[in-house]
Amino acid sequence: MEELLRQIAANTEDRSADGLIALVAALRPQKTSDINQARNNLLALCYLLEQSPELRLGLRKYLLRVIGSRKQSHLYSDIGIFDGTGFFTEMNQRLSWKILPPAVNDDHFKDIFSQMFNHRDDWQWITALEDELWLRFVDAVHFEELTERGTNRADLEILNALTTLSHRLTSLGLDPQLVRVFPEIENYTSPFLALNAEIQDYVQEYHDFLDGQRKDHSDDKQALVLITQCRELLRKIRKRMTSTGISVGLTQILVRMRQTMHRMETLLQIQQSTGEARNRLAVSLFKELVYADNRRYSMREVFATHTSLLALRVTENAGQTGDHYVTTTRRDYFGMFRSGLGAGFIVGFMALIKVLASKLSLAPIGAAFIYSMNYSLGFMLVHVLHFTIATKQPAMTAARIAASIQETENNRDSDLEALADLCVNVFRTQFIAIMGNVLLAMPMAYLLAWLWYFQTGEHLADPEKVKHLLHDLDPLHSLALFHAAIAGVCLFLSGLISGYYDNKAVYNRIPERLRQRKSLQRLLGEERLARLTGYIENNLGALAGNFYFGIMLGSMGTLGLILGLPLDIRHITFSSAYFGFAFVGSDQSLPLHTLLLSIYGLVGIGLTNLLVSFGLALVVALKSRRVHNRQWLPLLGMIWKRFLKNPLRFLWPPKDVVFVGPLPPPDKNSTEKKAA
């Protein structure tokens, strides 16, 4: 490292980036996980610079030549900000870059920066090193001794980046998709236009300061206030989107705007700060840029970004729907139980149709069609009659919990306590809904099996079928739990589909477009058409989710047959009904160990259905809202304490429950809110 520094100091006219690239390579540890080696390397560099004024001066002049002679604004305005291109366009571009990397423009420091940190995991050791170490390096180089020319160049590049970011933000703020959701933005002065004007004034005044026409540089306070106003407007737009719907394109715009405002705020703070405060902000931006640059050509990164945007689109509506699947009072609790009983009644007949259809000699595609229509139409009937399939709840309630976790970003104890109560209510609601399904599906199947026997003289399930049904419930000697996990994945996907179609109905204004159809007006009349379109607006997502869920359940076995894979599904409610058929088919003479094993299998299938569907839905909802571990890990501890203190609360509601979810702070000007 000392020899490298001497070579840099000796080449007084060198402006190539080779020395800088070699210096980063000398700092880079052999293994990314070896942070101690990276720390020692950086400490060694700092020691050499502190002990040798000659090496320090040589490095400082070299950095001034390399960085100061190139355009830096692209680094500040492009890296780390989502460009908003489509998924397939972005994937195709990154794939082509992996095969044939883009040409390097030596006049842009952004490209030199990429060459310096050309290992895709450089961000790991750079971000792991403490800020104090990087600040020590800055102090060791003594950047404050840079010439006036070099200082002005760095300031000018930041000002250019601010101008670019401001124009981009203004353009995004006037995007037609944004205006469509929030038309009021055209009725008064847009904060984005005001921010752009303020940034232009700020930049011009700063130019005058650098040219010596002003004694003091411009103030950033007004610009920061306008950025706050822009964020508040984005918050209102996000709130409005729960009723107007959202598209992936609009979500991309909001993400770009949020990232652009964050970068503008960072650059303004750097310009206004001096000394250690400025260096600390610069170090934070440096780490952010290295991470973003390392991930710039990552296929995984673009896939994660776009799936997160898509997940956010469909889980926004699922989170709103999830409120209907959480009970807080005993009245609602027993209402959910009755709703579950109704679903169990219908599932008994659906299971009967499935068993009868299995006796037909059908081609695999024909069998898949019959099974799928049985499931789909049955699930849709359950929804139309306002009944509840218990395992359909998790995908909705998970999004509700994720939204609540995001609301408690400050981790205030009162918010987390309320959120823990919400989780307990969710678990309790899931339990009673399952009990309602099972406690009527099994007796209903038992009754139907006996009615079939009295009518035909033959059991609905013959000895071979009884053996098959019981084997499917065996958690030890069959793939029952694996198949239950597949059903859980289908439940999760149906929840996403429900959210997608709920959003689609609102965003594409399907009810309004249907009401405008003259043919429908003549056929149904305005009153009936209004009721029909209102029902579609509120229930399209649920109906679509149930329909596709039935398709997935009915086709999974056939798909496994075609692929030669052991694919099938096990659903707790249907498994309970099948057990009722098998119990009657065995003349109610099942051995005790078979009976117990089947009960264990039912419990395992139910838990697997719920855990897989709820877990997947919660993970997607958390990622779509960028919820970090530090936000939800404390919540787990609070839930565990509640279980240890009173486990019965997870199954039975208290007498008086006033909690309805995390509440906003009361309005001091409203006595009614205070009373509530």
C-alpha cells in the first residue's frame, strides 16, 4: 500500500483512474465477510497518510485530478434512483449488460466509480465499516486543504445534480396517472412546481456565492419545507389510492418520487453543512451509492423491485379487506362462528360431488375441469351467501397486519401494544372460523353418507375408497402435510388475486363503465344495474379469488399426473368431510390408532394450511411495504408474553373489547373524538 501511494504521488500529471482502482483493491478484503481485514487495511492507509505529509499531498492532488476533471452530477442524480422502466425491458437490458457490459465513458465519474467498486459484494464490507473509520480517512487526507478550484467544482456538480433531480421530480409530479388519482393537484399551485422554482433560486444564489457576488450562500430551509409538503401530498395520494386503485406504473412513479426527494434532501444537507457534519453526511451518501451501484446490474434486484411493486399493488386492497376478517367482540366472534358453519354446510355437498365425480371414467383434463368447477362455483356460492372459508382469511389479515406494522414505524409502546392485540384477535378469529367449518362439514358429510347408503344400499365410499381417504389423512405415512402446504400456497395466491381484481375494479372504473352501457341499461333498468355494478365493485376481487382458488385446487392433481410429480392438495375443511365419508364407509369401526392418526392428520393439515398461507402473505406484505426486522421483531415478544400470561385469550374473546386496531392520535379540537 505504501508503494502504491508513492507511485501515485510520483505521477503528478496522471489523471487516469488506475491508481484509484488499485487503491480500492488494496483495501478490499480477500473475503467479503472478513470485516476485520477490511478494517485493518483502512487503518493502515490512515496511518500511512497521517505519518507522511508527502504521501498525503500526493493522494490529495491525485484525487483532485481524477474526480475534479470528470462530470460527477450523474453519480448523484442517477445511482440509487429507480429509472421506472418496465420489468421485461429492465431484465433484457441487464441480461445484455451481463453478456456485454456497457461502454465506459471516461469523462463521467459515475463510470469510474463503477470500475472502482467492481465487485458485486463490495457494498458489504464498505457499509460494515464504521462511519468513524471513514471519517478518520477523510481527516487523514485533509480534504479541507483542497484548492479553491477543486472545492468549487464539487459544489457545482452537486448543484447540477439538484437541478436535474428537481426537473425530474416536477415532471413526475405532473404525470397524468398521478393527476388522475389526485385531480386537486391541478386546482392549486403544485408543491412540486414550487419546489422546482425554489431549487432554481437556491442554485442561482449559490452560483453567485461561488462567483463572489454574495457573501453568504443561499439558505435551504424553504426547499426542505417544500420537500416536506411534497411528502405530505404523496401521503394523501397514497391514502386516496385505497378508493381509486393503483397501477404498477403509478407505484413506480411514487417510488421514484420518494427516492428523488430523499436524494435532493441529502444533497441540500451536504451543501449546507461544514466540517465533520458535512463529512458524516458524505460518508452516508458514499455507502448508499456503493450499494446501489453494486446492485445496478443485478437480475435479482430488478426482480425483487418489480415483484415488490406488484405485491404492494395487490396487498393494498387486501389490507382493506382484511378488516372484515378480524373480530374484536363476542358478538362478532360468534357471528364468525355462524359464518364458518354455513361454509361447512356447503362444503359437505361439495365434497359429495367430488367423491361422485371421482367414480366417473374421465380423461385427466375432464376430471380437472369437473373438480375445478365444483370447487370454484362452491367457493363463490359461499361468498355470495356471506359465509366464510376459514383458510381464506390469512392472505387478507396478513396484509392488514403488515399495514399496521408500517404505521408503528416509530415503535412506540402504545402502538405495538395495540398491534399485538390485533394479532391476538386475528388468531382467535382464525380459530373460531376453522371450528365452524369443521364442526359442520364433518357431521354434514356423515349425514350425506348415511343418506346415500339408505337410498342406494351401498356406501358412498367403498372399502378401497375408505382406505384411500384415510391414507390421505395420515401425517406419517403419506404426503398429507406436503399437500397441505401446496394448498396453503394456493390460498396465498388466491389472496393476491383477490387484491389484484379489487384494485382492477376500482382503478379501471369497471362499475362506472358498466353503468354507461346503453344495452345493460335497457336490459336491467337503471336501479338493477346500479345494484349489480355496486356489488361488482365490492365483490369482484373476492369472487375472482374464489374462482381461481377452485381452479388451482381442482387442477393440482392433474398437473402432478402430467408432470409426473406427487402434486395434490389437502384442505382442512374438505379433509374433515372426507373423514366423515370414510367413517361411515368403514361401518363406524375404525381402529383407535387409525382414528387418532386421522385426527392428528386433520390438525396438522389445518395448521399447515394456515401457517403457509399466512406466512407467505405476511412476508409479501412486509416486503411490499419495506418493513424492516426492527419494526416487527419487538412485536413477536409482546405476542409471546400475552400467550404466557393468558393463553385462553387466543381462543376466547374477553367480555368487553374496545380495541379495533392502532388508532391515530385524537384531534384536540374535536370533543367527539375525545369522548370516543
